[in-house]
Amino acid sequence: MAKFNDRYKINIIMENKNVNAEWARKVANTEMSSTAAIQLEECLNKIKDAVGRNEMNAHLRIKVEPIVIKELKDRGFKVAEHDNQYDGASINITW
């Protein structure tokens, strides 16, 4: 009879059997983390504020995850990332 610890190890192996590079790429490129969701919300709020001022771009001084940039581009926005020692990370979103 298998011990509890042995069954636990087998369950972990079975649960992690589908964890491979293909899975990791797919999840990383399609599923938005809570941090990325917050970043996207910040971007969209800045866009709405800029539209309210009749502007055609929004500038944020944040570093965003690649999936946020992809989502913005999928929505038709142009996104330029900037990063330097003096100003730090920022993005410019235009439409």
C-alpha cells in the first residue's frame, strides 16, 4: 500500500505533467495577471482622460507588461515604450 507522501508526489507529477514550454508561452501571452490588469486599467483611464481634453495621446510613467502593450495594440492604439536612467520607464499611447 502506498504511503500518503508517495500518493502526494504522484499527484504533483500528474498535475504538472502538462507544464512545458509551449504551455508557458501560451499562458504568458494570453492570460493577464492581476498586475497587468491593473496596468491596463491605468492606461485606459489615462486614455479616457486625454480624450476628455480632446488630446490624441496619453503618456504614463510606468513600466507595463508585454501583454498590456499587446492588448492596447489589439485595440488599435500605437504604443511606444521609453526607458532611461533619468526619467525611468514610460509609455506613450496614441490613436
